[in-house]
Amino acid sequence: MGGLMGTEGSPVLAVLPPEVLAALAAGAAGAGVLALVVGAVGGVPGPSGRPSPRRWAPHVSRRVLLGAGAGVLTLVLTRWLVAAAGIGLLVVCWDRLFGAGAEADRGVARLEALATWTESLRDTIAGAIGLEQAIPATAGTSAPVLRPSLNLLVDRLRVREPLAEALVRFAGDVDDPSADVVCAALVLNARLRGPGLRDVLTALAASTREELDVRRRIEAGRRSIRRSVQIVLLIVLGVMGSLAVFNRPYVAPYSTVTGQFALLVVGAVLLVSLLWLRRLARVETHERFLVAPATATARAVAR
């Protein structure tokens, strides 16, 4: 017990230098923020962009291990707890901060698949077959991103579910405003059995192609901006890390209480900037309108 006590019976923490105590406090705060962010991080997006609960734990475990390893390595090289917590947090949240490109690519792929399927459905209907027969005929040749939803639609039709209700549920599976427009036109045709479906599908396919071209041009510009931000961030971290390892006297002020606090403020400003950039890079889409229960929506659209 005597080895753990100070000269006057106080705990050993009481005789530690203020700089060490401040570094420990900053490290504890960083670990707490890291734990909160890890708890808020979602799982791996599923086909519709929603997190998949079954794959959440392995994905987070890998990220946490990588972040912990990067934090420990940073702590060993720099002896700065704030820097170690910040690097660990950055590694854990890298996909969240710079993953908008993958999300946008999934949206573009889904939109292209929807346009292709609409054109295929139009050409199949031209063979003088009904909509109930045209949908199963086009499901097998659809794009992989849309095929699971189409297979569910075909299965619902096989169990004698009404076509209008099955189409509304298909729009919910795709979870895209453009799919709502296409499915609304198909629901109207299924209820009213009027002519002109080919012309409507042609116009919808052309509109979807135009939206696809615009989305691709916008995403190309945003991808270059995200790449530039990543390069600047890596250069800043690399220069700071090199100075901390190879030129300790130059960055010695960061080892003090004031220096650790300044480093914490700089890291917070950098994190806020990255979050703001991600928000600016988010693609704003129209609200879906086929969101009511299937039967009620189908009847409302039919009216």
C-alpha cells in the first residue's frame, strides 16, 4: 500500500504533474466521445440504404479494432492522448464522414436500373401481353440492384395478390421517389385498364434518364471535392505526425496543458468541418408519396 501512496498519505494521482493529469483527463474525454460515436454509427446499408442489424456488430467491431490500433500507435509515437483519441475517432468514423460517395453511387445505380427496367417493361408490353405477364418476364433480366425487389413482386403476383397492392409494396421495397412515379402509373393502368401505357412508360423512362444524367454530373463534381478534402486532411495529419515523431522540440508546447487543450479545440473544429462537408454533399431527393398502407394507397391512386 505504501508504494501506491504519496509522501503524506495522499493517492499517487495527487502527486502527478498537472500536465499528466490534464492529458489523462483529455484522453478519458476522447474515449468517451469515441464510445458515443461508435454507439451512434449505423450498420452496413442494406439494399434500400437502411442499416442491416445482422451485419452491424461485425462492421463496428472491425472499425473499433482499427480505431483502437491507430489510437494506440498514435499514443506511442506522439505521447498525446488527445491526438490518439482523435485519430481513433477518425478511423472509426471514416466511412461515416467520407461514405457519401458510396451512398450516392448506390442511388445512381438504383435509378439506372429503374430506367432500364421501365424500358424493358415497355418493350415487353409491345408484344401484346398483359402487365401481369410482362412483369415476370422482365424480372430475370433486370439489374442486380433491382432484382430482389422485382423477385418479391413476382412472388406476390404468384400468390394471387392484387396487382395494384403488389406494385405499391414494390415501390416501398425500392424506396425511391422515381419508383413511386413509375409504380403509380402502373397502378392506374392496373385499375383502369386504359390505353397508352407504352407512351407513359416511354415518357417516364426518358424522364428517369434525364434525372440520371444530372445526378451523375453532380456526383462527379462532388467526388473531386471529397478527394481533395481527403488529400488535404491526410497531408495535415502526416505533417503533424512527422513533426511529433522526428522534431519533438518544435511541437513541445503541445505536451503542456494549454497545448493539449489547443489540440482538442483544433480537432473539434476539424470534426465539425468534416460533418458540415458531409451534409453539403448529401443528395436531396423528393419525398415519397406511396407510403400509405398498400390497400389504401392503391385505392387512393385509382380514384
